[in-house]
Amino acid sequence: MALILRYAARSDVGKSRSKNDDSAYAGHHLAVVADGMGGHAGGDVASASTVLDLVHLDRSDHEDPANVLADEIQTANSILSELVQTSPKLAGMGTTVTALLLHDDRLEFAHIGDSRAYRLKNGTFEQVSIDHTFVQRLIDEGRLRPEEAEVHPHRNVLMRVLGDVDASPELDLASHPAEAGERWLLSSDGLDAVVPDHVIEDAVRYSDSLQDTVDRLVELTLEGGAPDNVTVVMIEVVEATEEDLAAAAVRLNTQPEPDDALIDDAAAVPAATASTGRQNNDDGTAAAASVADGAADAVDLSGNPIGAVRADLIRRELSTRPHVLVGAAALATETGQIPIVTQHSTQRRAAALLTHKAPSAESPADDEPEESVRRGWIVPAFLAVMSILLVAVLWFGYLWTQTQYFVSQYEGRVAIYNGVSQNIGPIQLSHLDTAYNIRLESLPVYQQQRLNSSIPARDLEHAEEIVESLRVTSRRNCPDPAPTPTPSPRGERSTSSPTQAASPTASPSPEAAESTATPTASAAGGTSTPQPTPTIPPECLGGPVE
């Protein structure tokens, strides 16, 4: 047999509150409680927007039930951020969310904040949710006892909520097997702040009906002072009767025809923001109030009131299924002051709301082909742009390397290279500029090691200065030049000078070494004799290699 949820819900304004920031929804497949925060201009908007953006999940044909609830809550969080962008006065608003989604024989659970979920199953009553509060973290770390948390000055400080603070808040997610007869209680923190857990358990166990349970718990909260708003949702897992199945079949086969005009109006809705609240007068009556200035008078491109378009879409969806809606979300639906979301969100939901069909493989939304085409060219375009940027970066990087110089060795000689000494795989980032007749063996060992690892230079002129320094060092280590005889004309005579030496002399300077030695006269006879010419090895000259 198919399983469905029986439900009851109630929400009331705390005695110290001017409006109800709580919202809740319960149907045959979905139950959700949201407790908004953000002061005068935000709490009711956050909770109402979140709940109304989740109500379309109340059905049994989800393709991926394990993830759809979490995905939709993250989408609701993005919508809250968009609301803040369109209306900055809503900055800082947020909401808790505690939700259950029934699919076949599983209950998908999602939770963030300090609203609570209790379960009574097989005679055991327990709290399923974990409060995302500062004091609960202290308790978990062993730094605070549970009884101390009740009077801790920061017991209401939340560590995780939906809102405009975190683009992807962390949710507590779980999947529980569903059995006929088990009961769940979802409530805002206004309940557990006043009513002890054992009293809550007694109400869940022994009340005659689900509605009696929620009424009793709300009344106990109000009698206890109700410093905060209180919202309670009770659900029970039951087997669907033949009447339930027949009614569901009738609703499926008698869907209203889509209203093209309304779809056009929804598609034209620009990004705007409206919010609702409840203000208690002295006589106890409630009046709707708009938080966003001018929201009630805003119109879309077709001339229809924005709130009316949005409210009509929600009303049409809700009219197709049994449900209960309470708190700020109910007031927003009744008054038409629906928190407006972005144009894309309204267009996406319009077709599904009016046809009462969720996007699926069998019945895709009308805009899916367009979305597929858009996704089809976005990825190649992105890859092409990234490839162009990568090539440009590499090219300019290579050009930069060609402005650099370093001194190293080439085939055992000193050489200047243009580029950098590193290579990228097979790509050479340098090339030989000039090789010099300066052998490495003529240099000290430490300079040979420096040349093997390359000596960086600021520019070509600096590189040439480094080579010149190495040339001087190399000449000091070169051997003395070997004498080479130089022939002179036969019979030529010269007179010797008294100051000339008896043996040939060579100038110690390189210039004199490279010139022909001057013949000297013999001390005995004064006859001219050929004198040797010293030669210097090319490697000691240090010039460029031809």
C-alpha cells in the first residue's frame, strides 16, 4: 500500500512580538517549518519565501528524492540573497528550515537552524534534529552542561541558517524508513523555549488527534508567556485509503487549462521585493503590513500588479492538493503580498504551477530545449576563451625570456646565451648568442662550477662585462708565449746601441707579444741576427669564436 502523511498545523504570535515571522506547510508528502529572523523588515519575508518556494515538492513522482529536498532548500537560499540585492533593507534576514519529504517508503529529512523535529516510532520518543546554536556546540564539546544551556546568555545565537550570509549553507540531511503509525512533530523554537520535552512527549503520545496535539502545545506555550512566535506541525505516516488514491487520480485528470495570459504576466515580472507581516493591535486584531516601500504598487510589464501575479500562481498550485499553510506564508498568500523573486525564478515556476506538473523526463518544461542549447554553446565558448588566454600568456612569457641573458659554457668554452637557462619539456627557452675562446680549464674550479650552472646577467652589456672578467682571469692562468724565429733580409747590417742587451727581450704586455721582436746587435761583432717572435694560444686571447 502507498504511504501518505496525515497532518495538522497551527501558528501563533508571541506575546512580546508585533508580527509572526514563522511559516509552515504540511501536505500528503511534504511538511516544513521555517522560523524567520531579521527584525521588522525581514523575518517574515525569509520564512514565507522559503516555504512558498518548497510547496511544489508536495508530490510523489520525484526522480531523485534523496537530493531534491536539499537542492530546493539551497535554491531557496539563493532566492533570499537575490531578495536582499533587490531590497537592501532586508540585509541580515534569515530563516531556519526543518523539512520532511515522503517518497514511497522513505522520509527524506533536511534541517538547518534551531527549529526542531521529534519522532515517536515503535514506542520511542526522541529528538531527531540537532540545534545549530552556540550553546549546543559548547555542549557537544563538553564545555557546558545541558541544564546550563537553558539560562546561558547566548542560547539564541545561531551558527547556521538560510539567508544572505552563506551562498551554500551546510544542511543536516538524513533518510529514514517510513512506517505506518509513526508520528513526527516539527516546531519552531518558540515551543521548546517554554514547554519542557517531557510535556511535549506526553502531548504527542496521548492526544486524541493530530489537531488536538498542535492546539494543546500552542496553548501551553501561550500560557507559559510565549516570548517568541510558536509554530507546530504534526504529521502521521498512514496507508493511503482508496478514497485518497481516487481523489489523487481525480486531481491529476482534472487539471485546469494553462492560462496563457497569466504565464505571460509571470514571465514579465521584474526583480522586486515585497514582504508581509502581522501586527497586533490593542484589541488583538491582525493587519497585513508591507515591509518593502512601494511593493504593493509595483506593476509588471503587462500592467498587472506584481504581487497579484505571484499570489495567483501560488493559489492555483495550492488549490490542486490537500494541505495546510500557516504563519507568514499563509498571510502573504491571502493578501497577495508575496515576496517577489527574480524574473528567471518566476518564469521557471510559472509553467509548473499552472500545469501542476513537475519537470521530468516524461514531461520536460517548455524552456528545457532553450536551456539545453544555451548549455551546449557555453562550455565550448568558455574553453575557447580559456585556450586563447593560455596561448597569450605563454606567448608573452616567451617574449619576456628573450630579453634575458646569462653566461654559461658551450663545448668547453665560455659563451653568452640569450634567454633563460630553464626549459619547458622539449621547448628551449634560450639559444647561443656568442661563444668565446676562453677554455674552462684556464679558469678556477669555482668559476667553472658557476658557468656550468649559468651566471645570470641583467642584459647583454652586463653579460659582456662578466665575459671580460673571465678573460682576464684566463690570461693569468695561460702559459708563457713560445718564441718563434722571424727571418730578416740577407746582408742587412745595423749598429748596436750601447744600451741593447745581449739576449733577445720580449715585452711583457700583450701588445708587444703580438708584434715582431726588434733585432738586437751582437756584442762581439755588431752583426744583425734574426730574433724569435713569441706566439700566444688563441684561447688566451679570449676573442669570439669565428
